[in-house]
Amino acid sequence: MFSQFSPDMAADPRSSAAELASMRRDMMRTVLRKTLTRHGIPASWIGAEMLVATARGREAGMHWRLLIKHWDPRLLTHAVALQNSLVVRLLGYDPLAADWLMGISWQFALPDEAACPPMPQAGFWTAEHRRTEARQPLAAATAAGDIIEGPVRIPTPPAGSVDAKDSVRHDLDKLFAVRDAELKRHAAESGSPDATRPMYLQTQPQALRPVRPRQR
């Protein structure tokens, strides 16, 4: 069992390559099982193959192939963090694992791919960037004639500045001044003094009529 494995066994000439590979496979299986349990991922969702790997100028090591057996997009989102967690736990069992672990790969081994979404349109991959830009607040801009375009956002005064109420009142006064200037400009162009009046109907109080008592 891997619990009896010691890094010194790798340097023991009596340990054959097959024995080392077998002990490392047991270790990697246990690391995968405990890591999935630690993060609450069902053990049946991810399997593994431990393959003997060779590289030029290095002794034979192991390649860790992780098999995704259950479709859940959250696995893809957190795959990098899960892989890092596996490596950290493996190094906790064998600090020399960085020397013989030659690679980690992921492979889909789904029994049924019907739940997997199809490929989207080509613009899907850059659409999120455009949506993020569209969600950015539009700056209030003024065009010719001082007409305010876009939403008006009154900034919150920073700490240590003037009182918040005074700052808001000052911003409102500026907005009203822009509105009054636009109304005056419109009145001058149209030649009608009524153009400066507020854009709502004027009402007059209705005269009250005396209420006559009912005849019995």
C-alpha cells in the first residue's frame, strides 16, 4: 500500500520499476478519492488512469489522466483549482512527486453526451466582453445648447469633503441651471414668452358652491 511507501524506495536498487509504478498508482488513486471527498464532489464523477511515462534524459515517471464521467459545467469552471488541490495533496504524501509526475491531462469519458450543449454561434465567445462594456454607466454628456444626454448620476462626495446634502443640492442647482438656459434659448428662437413656462397644464381653483340643506 502507498501508506508504506517511502521516497527512499525510489533509490533502492531492489525496488523494480513495476513495483514503484504500482505503489505510485495506489497513492494517486487514494489522493484522488480523498480530494474529491474533501471538496464534496461525487467519486463517480471523475475517474483516473495512471500511465507510465518516459521522457528523454529522465527516469520513467507517471502521467495522471483525469476522466470526466459526469457532465456538470461546474467541473469545468473549477477544474484548475481541483487540479491544484490534487497536486498539493500528492506532494503531501510524497515530496518527490514533482520529479516523477510528468503531466496531468483531462479527458471526457461521458456515458451519454445528450446533456452537453452544442457549439454556439461564433460571436458567443466575445459577446460577454461587449455585454460588460454595455453595463458600464454612461457618462453624462452635454451637446450643443447644453442639452443633457444620457442618465445623470450624482456622485457621492468623498469622505472629508463638503456635506453630502450641500453637494447634492449643488449638483441639482447645476442641472436646473442647464434646464433654465435651454428653456430661455428655446423661447428666444420661437419668439414666444410662453415657451419658458413649465411644461404642465396650469390649473385654477374651482369655486365652491353652497350646499343647500335637504328638504324633509
